[in-house]
Amino acid sequence: MDRVDNAIADMMRARAVLAPMAGVTDIPFRLMARRFGCAFASTEMIDVNGIVYGNRRTFELMERVPGDSPLGVQLVGQDADKLLYAAEICEQKGFKVIDVNAGCPARKVVRSGKGAALLKDPLKLAAIVRRLVKALTIPVTVKIRSGWDEENLNCMEVAKAVASEGASAVCIHARTKEQMHKGKVRHDITRAVKKTAGIPVFASGDILTAGDAADVLAKTGCDAVFIARGALGRPWLFREINAGALSTSVPSFRDIKDIIIEHFSLHLRFYDEQQSLKRMYKHLAWYLRRFKNLDAVMKEYRRVGGLESFRGFMERLRLDGRRLVV
Ligand SMILES: Cc1cc2nc3c(=O)[nH]c(=O)nc-3n(C[C@H](O)[C@H](O)[C@H](O)COP(=O)(O)O)c2cc1C
């Protein structure tokens, strides 16, 4: 097995891969997932323009740290020259896979011909893949949706087109671009793509528990699942999937508090205090969403101004029955 196949084999062995999530899958989040057994992760989507024009914040998204390997990078772009320029830099930085985003439905992204807009032009997407595969030594994968809308479910054609140009795998989120994140995910379509693509296929969409992961793997025959919203406030999902758990177990409240503190401490390693507090806001809400009185707790969190008051906030935070008290 050559170098190219190794990274894809790593993803298949991982079975549950941390999916790209813009604004979420930064270094602290990935390290939390790793700590609970996530064996392969991806950066959030990174716009190739930011790389081409040397944007500082874009380069921050590409930073690598020990303990966060193997790691794939997802690029969003539509210009083959820029994608190649960005991909070569990523390869030098040690990313194991270049994933091309052909599924992002955000208006800002599709308006400029990127993300899900590439589904409308499979030949262009295939040509991008050909360029990348020819120039790179690491594998190129593509993350797609089922199609643009219900009338244009062309994922099979897209998957075959990129496979024929040397893509090493595809990940399919079997919703249309029009569906965004709503409505039912069509894992029957995922299965059809797996049957016809001729390359490894990864399934994404509504895989929220270890049971879901097992079901989707069995139903679709896919080579791994991508975990996205299921990991928000629940990084331990990877441990459950790895253990083959069929039901979801929630850690004790004390353990959840320790996990929150650990996650916040990781923020402090990579961001300043104010950025850390701000970035932690959504994670805190995700960690605590299963309990009552969340609004009051988040209101109190907004008053936290620094490290000391964060410590005080966490010390005061407790559970009274199912109700949060702070
Ligand atoms: C907050 C958020 C950000 C996302 N950002 C990206 C992204 O940068 N690139 C991408 O390909 N998909 C992105 N996705 C889509 C997920 O990777 C995944 O395919 C989708 O959420 C379906 O999986 P789920 O139902 O398990 O969440 C994002 C999803 C969420 C919820």
C-alpha cells in the first residue's frame, strides 16, 4: 500500500471521522475529540483566496499542533490554479488529505461558484480533481451533497466523475443544497453512491449516536462515517462509537464540568483570554443543552469577564435535579 492509500486507510480504520465544521473544528475542539478517541479529523473549510492572498487568519486555521494527527484539510474554492497553490502549501504543512468542498450551501459561497455550486458543473469539479491529483502526493477527496435540489440529484454522476480523475474517496452528505441542514437525510442515496463510485465512500448526515453510526455503516456499506453535529457538546461520542455502544451514555455532571474546564483550558493555549471566553460560549451552550434553565446560565456566562470570573462561574455551576443553577 503506498502513501496515498495510507491516509484513506487511516480514515477507514477510524470508522468515525470528525467532519469539517466552520467556526467549530478548531484546534481545541479537535483535541477534545482526539482525547475521546477520534482517530481522524478535518479542519474546517479554508478559503483558498485567504491562502493565495496571505490572510493571517486563514493561516491560523492551518496551524498544526502535536497530538492532532492524522489531520485532513478542507479547501473551498473554484479556481483550479488557486486550489492547487493552496493544496501544495497544505501538503508541505503535513496535512494527510486534501478535501475539496463541493457541498457548502451558504449563499456567500455558492454565489462565487464554490462549495455546492460545483455540483452544477461536474466536469469542472472533475478537472479540478485531475489537476490536484496530478500534482500532489497526498490523496484528494471530495465532499459532496446529494445534488443541488430534488430535481437535480446528480451525486452519482459527480462521484463517478471525480473518481475517474483520481479522487481517492468521496464523502456524501445526502441532503440537497436546497435543504441546507433541514429535512431528512437520504442514506439510501448514500448507499447508491457507495455501490457505484468505485472508490471509498464516507457517509455524513444525522449520525448523532453510536447506534446511528452502526446503522448507517450497515445500511450503506460505507467505509466510515463523518461526525458533525453529533459531536457538539459531546466529544465523548467517538469513545462510544469506538466501543460499539448501542445506547448513548451521558457522563456525570461533575465529569461534564471537568470536560468544559479542559476544553476552555485548551482555548487558552491557542487564543487570548477574551477570544477564549467568546469562542467557548457556543460550546458551553452545547455541553449544557440537555439540562433545564440554560438561558439563565448563558446570561450569567455573558457577565464573565476574565479567567478568575470563569473559574468562579464554573465553581458555582451546579445541578439541582435536571435544573442548572449558577
Ligand atoms: C456548524 C457547522 C459547520 C459546518 N461547516 C462545514 C464545512 O466547513 N465544510 C463542510 O464540508 N461541511 C460543513 N458542515 C457540514 C457537516 O460537515 C456535515 O456534513 C453536516 O452537518 C451533516 O452532518 P450532521 O447531520 O452529522 O451534522 C458544517 C456543519 C455545521 C453544523
